[in-house]
Amino acid sequence: MSSRTKQRRSGGLTLLLYQRTLHPELFKILATEQVSRRAYDADIWLVEGGHVITLTAGKNTLTEVIVTSHEPLTDRGLLQSIPCRGERYHEMTAGENIKYMISTQEEQLTQTLYDATKHEIATYAAKRELMSAETPATQESGASLSVLDIERRSHELLVQSFHLFDENQTVIKTQAIIEVVKNG
């Protein structure tokens, strides 16, 4: 029983929210994209074991980090740390002009269902030319697939993510809306 608990925990992700940008050297970056709109600028990184989205609007910055729990990151500027277990919903405002909403869903599937889901998401990502990265299995961990579906609007960024972990047939889906609200 304890080995199953340990195995399940190793594939878990944590949502970290910062009110500052994070240095790229903290991550193994697999793919990047920059979005520039009149209301905001955003850097989006697919990193090993998750993703990082940094949105800056005026003087305010919000960084969403979703990474495997065992990776240590800085506490400086950390607003929240939330495990992506089960189904979660979180909402907050950063500074006076960034509204943030996210829902996360974690599912542990049977091998057959996991394989079918992974194939479906990989096919969908290739067809839509979405940002994606596959990480091969290592001695420390199994293979993984991460996909980001990004919708760039004039005053908001919508990001849907899929993180799949072969090691324990876990799928973690997130849907985030980062909105720049007009003052006054």
C-alpha cells in the first residue's frame, strides 16, 4: 500500500502562483512562446514536468507554475501553493488589474484508458499544431506528454493544459483564464 501512495505522489503536480517573473534557469525549458497584446505581455514555457506562464500588465506580474511536486522553487514572491489533486477551482486578483481563475482535474486511469487518452491528446495536439513536448522515460521517472492549447485575446489569455504521466497513468488537465481588467 505504501509503495502505491509513494508512486502516486511522485506524479502529482503543484500549482504555484508568483507575483514576479521567475528565472529560466530554474526550469528545463522544452518549448517557448511569447504573446504581446496592448493590454499585456506573456511568456509561456513548456518545462519538464509542467509549464510556466508569466503575464505582465502594466506594473503587475502574475506567474503560474505547474510542476511536479518534488522540484524545489523559490519562496520569493510566492502568493499561493496548491496541489493539483482531484478537482480544484481557484480564483484571485493579482495587483489591481490581473484577475486569475483556474480549474484543475487529476485522474488516474487504467492502462488501456490512459493509452487511448494519450493517443487522442497527442493526435489532437499535432492536428491543431499546439505547443507540446514529450519527455522520454529515465531511470528516475516514466515518460510524459505535455500539451498547451493557448487562446490569445486582447485582454485575456486562456490556457488549457494536459499533462500525462506514464509512470502512474495520471492525466492532469487545467483550464486557466488570466484577464487584464480595466481600472475605473
